[in-house]
Amino acid sequence: MADSATRKRRGGGRAGAAARRGAAVIEQMPWNPPVNIDRPVEPMDQEGVEAIHEGAMRILEEIGIAFYNEEALGILREAGCIVEGDNVRFGRDFVMEMVGKAPSSFTITPRNPDHTIEIGGKTMLFGNVSSPPNYWDLEIGRKVPGNREMCRNLLKLTQYFNCIHFAGGYPVEPVDLHASVRHLDVLYDKLTLSDKAMHAYSLGKERVEDVMEMVRIAGGLSHEEFDATPRMYTNINSTSPLKHDHPMIDGCLRLARRGQAIVVTPFTLAGAMAPVTMAGAVAQSLAEALCAIALFQYVRPGIPCVIGTFTSNVDMKSGAPAFGTPEYMRSTQMTGQMARYYGLPLRSSGVCAANVPDGQAMWETSNSLWAAVQSGTNMVYHAAGWLEGGLIASPEKFIMDCEILQQIQRYMQPEISATGPDEIALDAIKAVGNDGHFFGIQHTQDRYTTAFYQPFLSDWKNFEGWEAAGGLWTAERAHHMFKEIIGSFEAPPMDEAIREELAEFVERRKAEGGAPTDF
């Protein structure tokens, strides 16, 4: 078996390979993470920005955040924070000094360097749905617990679609795998079925250490090479209101010490886990995120960190979470404005509350995704496949969402709004005059194949043509496409010695018992 420290890096699969495989089922756009060319929507004036910041700082100074992690409490006590039991109060000067050490942009290099992603600046990245315990598709026709096969199929979609740029958490929880070894089997599947940037659940030392080692092995890296630059990332949620739990902080401290990226995303639902006002909810969310980022920067200055927003509202009649609402959109825009104030990359989500891939699902998700565009989001979690407020993953919804993601990618291409002589097209207008059409002229013929976005899922036939072709609704077309993609999927290449080493690591860690399931 090849030694990890000396073995050549054998990633596998050029980015174009996915496009070549895709040609058999759909013609999709190439791998090309979009650059957001629009000015961000900024709902607040400077006075509003300062008011939100002041609110977040006063939460940290006067109320404090509970940290249920003894190591973190010791570090923060050493740093000069006021620690009373589990509660920590932070001075704003300390918080701002630490947050100022985080880079405004950074890269993550997965096992296939052609799928390296830049997080920050104006780049937008889309990730797959992560963590639903349940699954729904048209063939099953009902909500069922997730299993490994469903998880693997959604991972295949993650790899197949060029508009998905990073592999988030488990696209559905495979509850048929015991929780102590689930991370081993799923990460093996993720690393062999995909060559995009990997995620680790920050749930205690064993899971994080195992995933770091598996990502290192899959990349053919020495320990020094792995530690030298981000190769993976994690995302954690605070336990709102105003708490950080033990396992998530523990995992992040381990990742930070090895130079890997951390996304901190409070899950604040206005009216339930945060104030009913959006300004109050955003201020609380910022306080919960900034204190954790300050901790990680104190431990390793310059560690890549992303601030996340998951601020939405609840249905005040039932208490159920709502997503893609006007309030969700505004809070995302407000948090984007604050992320720029702090000089941090931003994460948001493509989410909805709908239970099946219907009209509600698409307008709520579209609202969420365009809020990401408007806010200047850099990482969009759950961009494809999310239903029922994150309780269901659906392959039909995944494919329907990818149609929106491709449209956003096309929308961002600067040539659409170019204004040179060829685009103003005075000669073409003159040639047609007021008594002709533009279909047949050379100016159109030279551009007709690339002039406009070509959908892979939308049906632009008239009603009679659609009816004659079988009258399939959008989710039905997506289901047929899902089956074709899975049936023709080819995993990205991986060196057999690396695959063998990964499999041996998984089996050894299973024999050792995997990870504890109680904390």
C-alpha cells in the first residue's frame, strides 16, 4: 500500500468530466462558480448598521453567551473574558480584535484540485441539502426515513451537477447505519462518489478526527500538507438563544488547530428562539456567531471563518418554522450588510417550508436563493433538495432547484449586460428597419446558440405540444431525469491504493467502536 506522505496526489476527474458524463442525460452549464456582479441590497443606512452592531456588542458585554465546553471556558478566561459558571461576557474590543484576524476570503482544495473553491469576495457557491432525517420521491410517494442508498443517490446528484460546488453534510441521514459508525460509511461514500469540497459534522473529537484523516487519505496528502491549507470545512449552529454546546465547539477547536475552515451559523427563528423583530433577531444571531469566531481566532489567528445567517420567522399561529418569507429575505440582506461590516464571508441557505416539490416549494426556495444573491452570500447551504423546513430531502426538488441555480449562474455572466457596439447592434437594427424581423439576419445567426439560457428541466412547448409529449408536470420530469442520472452515473476516478487505504481506515475504526453516541 502506498505511503500517504510520499505517494503522488491522485485526485481524479477533471471538472469537465462531469459535463461529459452529463451530456448523456442533460446539457448542463460547465463548472464555473458564479461571480456576483450586482451591488448588494442594503436595507439599512449607516445608523442602522451601527445600531445592530451596538445591540450585538451589548448582548456580549451585558448578557453573555453560555459555553458548555470546559476547554473553551478556560481559553476565554485566559483571554480576559468574564467567565461566571458557563456564562461568558465578552469585551467588544476583544471581539473586534479577534474577528479582525479572520481572512475576508480563502480557498478550500478538495482531492480534485479542479474543484477548488474560493470563499469570499463576490464568489457564490452552492451546496447540496444537508441533514434531513427523511426522504421523499415520486416513486415512493410518501415521507420515509433516510437510508444509505438514498444518501448515495443524492451524493451522486451532488457530484453530477456542475452548479453544486461543495458537498455539505449528509444529504439525507442514513438511519439504517448506526450513529457510532455512520460518519465512517457516509464519508467513504462521499469521498469515493464525489471529488468536491467535503464537510465534517462537528460532533465531538472522534467524528472530526476521523473525517480529517479520511479527507487527508483521499487527497494523498501528508499530515503537513493537510495542515498547510484548508482541505475541508465544518458548519456549526449555536443553540439559540445564547448558547454554544460542547461537541460542536470541541470539533471546531480541533479543526481550527489544523487550519481547516469553520462556518458559524446561529439558527434563530424570530418569535421563538430570538426576538420577534428582525433587528433584534439579527443582533442576537450576530452576537452568537461573533463570540465563537473570536474564540477560534484566539486559538489560531487567521483561521478561515464564515459567518452564517439562518434567521427566519415562525408561523405565529402554530409555531412552525417558515422560510422564504419576506422577513427571511430582509434578515438575510441585513446580515449580509453586517458581514461586510465585519469583513467576513457570508453563508445563507436555499430553504422552504413546503412538504413536496410543488409551487410553494419553488417560490419559497426562489425567494431564499435570490435573497442570497441580493445579500452578497458566498456559501449557499441547502441550495438543492430541501423540503419541510429541512426535515425532508427530495431528488426531484434537488433537480428542480438546480434549474434555478443554473439560471442564477447565467444571470451573473457579464456578457448579458455588455454594452459594446456588437451588443447595441445598430447595424442589425438598421438592416431590419421597421419592416422585418431579426430571426434570419447574420447578427442573430452568429449568436443564436449562446444568446439565451437553455433550460434542462423547464418545458417551453405550448399546451398542445406538452400534452402530446405526455403532459408531465415538472416534478415528474425531474423524477425521470433523476433515474437517468443515477442509472448512468460514473464516480470520479480514485487511485486504487487510496481507495484501499480509505476502506482499511473505515474498517479499523469500526472495529474500535467508532464514535460515542452520548455526550
